[in-house]
Amino acid sequence: MTTDNHSHANVLIPEVGLRVKALESLLAEKKAIDPAALDLIIETFETQMGPKNGAKVVAKAWTDPKYRSWLLEDGTAAIKSLGYIGVQGENMVALENTPTVHNVVVCTLCSCYPWPTLGLPPIWFKSAPYRARVVIEPRSVLKEFGLDVPDDVEVRVWDSTAELRYLVLPMRPSGTENLTEQELAALVTRDSMIGTGVAQSPSH
Amino acid sequence: MNGIHDVGGKHGFGPVLVEQNEPYFHEEWEGRMLSMMIACFAAGIYNVDQFRHPIEKMDPRHYLMSSYYEKWLCTVEQNCIDAGIVTRAEVDARHAQLMEGKAA
């Protein structure tokens, strides 16, 4: 075990947080970046980005058929119309889940993820096991997420690129006919928009 | 290039491990790294392809064991060196200085 730890220490950057600090302080001294701008970027991520944005897109698509068509036809424009645009969300494609098709998204080469609509990706999305396995055994991976896709439902796996990002439009749960758009948005989980989950039912 | 980053379809990585209620950042430096990555991108120090290239050239052992934010440090540092903004020696020296300060 000691040997193992020793080899890990050799591979990883020692005191990585201090190296980040070292680089930041040098870039600030050389006026390449403004530390105050860095604070603002972190705050923006913590307060304005995240799956609640994507959930609003989905809830609107569930309640407004015209918006739904637009979203499926031109995801970038339809999502932009709600204000969710920016780095890592420049080109968006919405994938419609139906009773016969279930979509799931990965980035096998990297960790490309639609930041404006979903925020920062969870660690599992960036991990080698997810990226390696979901493209060859999606049903097994989905089962581990508690999602048992019936055999007669086709599973489509979408591999993101540096320029193109996907948002899964999950199916609207039954028993939600009387809910408002806001109440519907609360049922839309992050995983349902990646495709490793489905929207929650109202009784959940 | 088909380096270690090209993991799609490879066997042997084990189960997908999901952390419940995962925080946005596990350590403060991860947030600094994220914002530095975006600020340098906005400043035009690299484009998307230039950003990805040093990650894809990482030592395979380092690639597989490091967090994404550590990978970002590798590429932002390399790109800033390539752009002539800092030198490796400067970063090494400042890093060593900060580590000494912590140890003292």
C-alpha cells in the first residue's frame, strides 16, 4: 500500500492547489488575467448556471408545442431565446425521448457538457468508466443508475464534440396535466437531461 | 490523435461511481482553476483545439489518475508557456516558494 501511494504521488502534481495559485499569481502580475474577474466567473457559475436552467427549457417544451418544435428543430436558437447561451453551449441539439426511443449523452474523448443549461458536469460524467462503457453497454450502465430501459425501447447514445452539445428532452411524466410550468420544471432532474435518468413523477 | 483520452469502448475501468449530492467544487483551487481557464480562453491565449491538445498529450498514467481540474492546469500552464506569457521555470519557482511557505 505504501508503494502504491508512493507511485501515485509521483504521477500527480504535488500540492496541485498551490501550483494553481502560483500560475494565477504570475498571470495576474503579468496582467494576462484580472483576479477580480476570476471571482466574478466563479460567482456566475455558482449562482446562475446549473440544471435548473435546462429544467426550464424542458418544462417550456412540455407545455408549449410551438416551443417544443422549435427546440427540436433549432436547439441553439430556442435555448438562446430563454437566455441560456455562452461558453460550452454555443451549438445545442435537443434529443427527444419517446415511448420507443431513449437518448443518453456522453463525451468519450473529453468531458464536453452544455454549461449554460446544465452547469458543470458531475465527476462520473468526466470519469473513464462512464465514457468507456456507455457507448458499448448503455443498458447496463443505465441499470446502474436505476434506469431499466425495456428491450423494445431503442437506446441511442450521443457522443458530444468540442463544438456540439446535447440536451435530452425527457418524457413528461403522467399525472402532470394540471401542473404549472414552474411545478413541472421541479420534476426535471439533471440526469434526466443527460439521459441517465427520467423526470420524476409528481408523487415522488 | 488516439491517445489515452480516447477511452470510448475500452474495457476494464470498472463501475461508474456516482457521488450523491456532489458539491460544485471539492476544493477551493478547483474554482480558481475553472475561472482561470475561462479567463485565459476569453483573453485569446488558446482556442478549443489548443486547449485540448496538451491534455491529449499527457502521460497516460497522469491522465487516468488526475481530476479534470488538474488536467486543466496542465493545459492552461502549457498554453501560457507556449504563448510566451510565463516560463516553466517561473511557475516551478513560484510553486516551490508557496510549498515552502506552507511547510514553514
